[in-house]
Amino acid sequence: MKFKSETQGLLKLFITFVHTQFNCQVKNIRSDNGLEFISLKPFLSTHGILLQNSCSYTPQQNGVVERKHRHLLNVGRALRFQANLPLQFWGESLLTATYLINRLPTPVLNHKSPYELLYGKPPIYTHLRAFGCLCYATNLQPLTKFSPRARRCIFVGYPSNQKAYRVYDLTTRQFFTSRDVFHENTFPFINPTSVDSSQQPSLLTILPDPNDSPIPQPLIFSPSPTETPATPLSSSASTDSPSSPSSPSSNPTQSSPSLKPNTPTLILRRSDRPRQTSILLRDFHCGQVGMSQLSASTTKSASSQSALLNQQHMSRHSVILGGVKQ
């Protein structure tokens, strides 16, 4: 129903439907003084139906209808929010909410559903699907042999006269009924670029993207391009001539590998803060000796040791010569 003017025709069809399908008669109709119901007085009087009106601005006199209206809006909003559908699907949300409420048990009816009380058998729940989920409907009119054989749609409700589902084509933006594959874990309006999440996730989706969170690479210590590594020379290599085949410079296969100019080098940072002697070492002489004094003392001790060795060597030599002369 799009306009309130359609109320009279729809209510007449509902009364006829109840009488034919369930062999029941509608006895009372209660409204809130709506003009669309007042125009039905001649028809209701003909069929012996009472029209009851509540007082103006007194919704509590029609509490059953008000509470059920609130229940429908709560469930309809929840369905739309869960699928993140646009507001234009509010009608489909309310129709689906009505379909679900009629099949849910309630403590008011002794934990039975309205469907069970009306038809005398419990409802079937195996055909229920997640509202707003992704589904693929068969393409009945492909243009070419290589055209897609399925249409990407979303599930928006249950038709009343078919064992099928009401879907909405995301490409052509049309509603139609179908009974095909569903993917209840994917909601296109939540993430338009999402893919079928029912499949097993690949390794690329599990591992983090290196471009988003770069992993720190280890530092590579290598000499600068201008420096060449020193190679130890053996005794045989030092005696050979430079033009000998055993020389490493003449053998291209044994030459050192070329260094890449773009190899990163580690630059050590030195602190510019002035260094002071520790307070605990002020009373010791080791803290007062400078580098110049230390080098001078080491040089002096080395020269004295060499002089003593020379003197001992000369004394031994003189003793040997004296023994020979005798």
C-alpha cells in the first residue's frame, strides 16, 4: 500500500481472504478515528462488522496495535542496520520483519507462534536467510556465450505466493524472485568491494601487507667503496714476482668481489657532551694520567728494555771472545 486511499479496497480483500481460507468471520475493527476507516461504514454494516473508535489523542485505548507497531519498527530497523541498507529498502525491511515475527514463538501464546495457531502446524525454518546478504541469481537471458551466467543480487524478502526469494539486482536495480546460491556472510552494502567471505581465506589475506607496516630490515655492515679489504700475504706469496700466475691480482677468478656503491653503511654517532672524570676516581693517580704521559712512559720503558737487552748481548759476546782468546 502506497497511499491511504487504498485502505478500503485492501480491507475488503482481507475480509474475503479470511473467510475463504480459514472459514472465519471478522467481527470487530478498531481504529483511531482515521478517515480511511470511516468511509467503510456502509460496507461494514452490510456484513455485520462493528467499527470501534478510540478517543482522540488516547493511544492507550488501542494498546495492542500500538505495541505491535512498535515491535515491527524495532525488528525492521534491526534488519536494515545489520545489512546497512539504504533507507529506500524500509518497506522490504518491514515486510521481512512481519514474516519473521509471525513464525517466532512468543510467551503470550504459550510459546507458540502465530503461524502455528493459524495453520495448526509448526513453521519451517530451514529456508530462512540473512536479510541483505549477497546472492547470485541465474541469468536467464545471456547476451553471448561468454556472458556471465549469474547476476549479483541481495536478498530482500520472501514472496507470499512462491517458494522462492525476493532479490534486488545490484546492476540493473530491479526486484525479482529467484531461488539460487546465497552467501550469508557477505553484505555488499557494508563493504561494496567485499568478495565472497564463505571461501577459505588465502595466505595473502592473513599476512599483513609489508607496504602498510614495514618490517625493520637488519643493518648490513660493509666497508665503503673506497676501502679495499686487506688480504694477508704468506711467505711464498711475498717472494713471488708480481707477474707470477699464483698472484691474486693476475688471476681474475680469485679476485675479490666488486663492492656495490649503493651498499648502506653504518655511521656511528658520537656524543658532543663534555666528558668529566668520575668523582670516585679523583683520589687515584690513574685518573690524572693523560694520553701523552701514558705514551711517553710506554716509550721510555720500551727504550730502557731494549737498552738492557743490548747490554746483555754485548756482555755475552765479550765473554765468548775472551774464552776463544785463552
